[in-house]
Amino acid sequence: MHVDKQKHTFEPKIIAFVCTWCTYAGADLAGTSRMQYPSNVRVLKFPCTGRIDPVFIIKAFQQGADGILISGCHPGDCHYIAGNYHARRRFAAFRKLLEFIGVDLNRIQFSWVSAAEGGKWVEVVTDLTERVRAMGPMVEFKDLVLEEQWSGNLNNPELQAVYEAM
Ligand code: FES
């Protein structure tokens, strides 16, 4: 019963990493056009998606984000020619690493939203917010911290047994 109540009241924190030239302008258009979208989203703008370091994603999760959106200009429209292609390749590799450490990839969305696509911005952030709300709070990194503490204990008898067997 307590869990149901928690689920019902859970409002996810979504961090959106966006490029200033396309997606930020698209989000701004949605705002000035008075389109409605969830207030769960905090937008962080960068010159280009090519400048978004994957470490920022990890940090955002560590600091309490439940979902992440990365969005920039459509392929061929990047203000810096190929920044979004680099970003796409980098995040394709990074997703595998996240999956390996136990992060559910449904918490991350990669999309293209142009300056003219206020409606698409609304659709993307609404879908992601609803999906993450249904998933519940992000707990994977808390689990990782506990595991780190456990494996840091060199006197742990189970670890000793492993070392001795090597
Ligand atoms: S400037 Fe928008 S993705 Fe590069």
C-alpha cells in the first residue's frame, strides 16, 4: 500500500541536454506558443550536441535525475557541420556501457528537434516523462555505490576466498 502511494506521487526529474541552435530554439518556440508540456524537464543548453560529454549523463543520474534527453539538430543541419554525427556515434557506444553497468536504457532518449519543431519537443518530453514515471525512481546508481563499498572491503571473507583461489 505504501509502495502504491509512492508510485502514485512519484514525479520524475528529467534532464534535457540540448544544443542551442535547434532543440533549445524548438523548446523556446513551444514555450512562446503556449504549448503544454511536463514541468519535470530541466533544460541544459550546449553549443552543439557534439560538446555533450557522456560523463555529464552519469553525473546527472548520480545527482538524482530519473531520465535523460539528449537532443540536437537533425542530421545535416548541425551548425558545426558534423557535431551531431559525432554525438550519435559517441552515445551509441556509451549506451552499451550504461547497459553493462545496469542502467535501463529506457531512461535515456536521443532525438532530433529543430528550431521549428515546438510540437515535436512537446511530444518527445511528454513521452519520456510518462515512460520514466511508469518506471519509477532511478535506483541503479545507488546499487552501484553499495557494490563499490562492498568490493572495497578487502577483508571480506568471500573476496579472500576468490583471491586465494587465483
Ligand atoms: S549545433 Fe545543433 S547539433 Fe550541432
